[in-house]
Amino acid sequence: MRNMKGNILLPLLVLIALVVVLGLVLVSSRKQSTQGTISYPTNQEQDLAIQSNSDEPEDIEKDLNNTDLNGLDSELVNIDSELSSQ
């Protein structure tokens, strides 16, 4: 009788361990898939959205002068590092 309990106990423990590991993998993959999906507009993006609709050269020049393009590619470094780490 004791031998039968030992035969059932080992597969039961292995099954429980597998369920726990699969649960952890599932939770981890959900966290990774939701990270970085929400993007809020930056001040630059908001400024670009309120530019004039005029096609007059003076208005276009005013919009260009009011547009800050410094740091426009600053996120490219982050993207490159994320792609190279995977």
C-alpha cells in the first residue's frame, strides 16, 4: 500500500510544479505584452497638433519657427537598445 502512495505522490508533485511554472510563464508574458503599449502625447506632439492650417508662406514660416525639433530622434536610442537586447 505504501508503494502505491509513493507512485502516486511523485507524479502529483510533478504535475503541481508544472502548473505553477506554466502559471508564472503566463503571468510574465502578459506583463511583457502590456508594457509600452500606452503612449501619451508629448508636449512636442501637442504643439504640432495646434499648428495653423494656412498655406501662406508667413504662416508656414511661423509654424516652422515655433516647432522645436531638438531631441526629435532621442527615442531611437531606446528603440535600438530594446531591439538589440531581444
